[in-house]
Amino acid sequence: MRVVALLLCVGALGCLAMAMARHQQTVFGRAFSIVASRRLRGAGWSGLLIALWLSVADQGWALGLVAYSGITSVAAGIVYGALVVCERRLARR
């Protein structure tokens, strides 16, 4: 269950990052429409809530919240690292 929650969090945080105009410009070279950005935000928050539900359902409220906190921290590090690598690769071009 933790792996599924981690994958959900990585995807959700990736959606939240891509909802920001700065990251859209960096990765895709253009900004998305407002509707697309809102959908990405909605998908991101939904993914985080589903991952929270999975963690709590698997381990209960006490340990589930602690596990969720750790999972979101790891996922945020993965997404941040991916954005840094992407920006550096695009800067070389």
C-alpha cells in the first residue's frame, strides 16, 4: 500500500507543480490555459487525498498520518529533483 501511496503522491505533486505557470514555461516552453491549470490542481489535490485515505485505511489514524507525512516528503523530493534535472537539461540546449 505504501508504494501505491508513494506513486499517487509523486503524480499528485507533479500535477501541482505543472499547474504553476513557471514550471509550465520551464518544461513545455509555454503556459497552459487557466482551465488546464485548474484541472491539474484538482487532480493533484485529489491524488493527495486518495493517498492519505490509503495510508489511514492501511495503518489507522496514528501511524497512517505519520506514514503519509513521510511519503509526501519523499514524493516532494522526487518531484523537486525531477524539476531540477529537467531545467538543467533544457538550459543546455
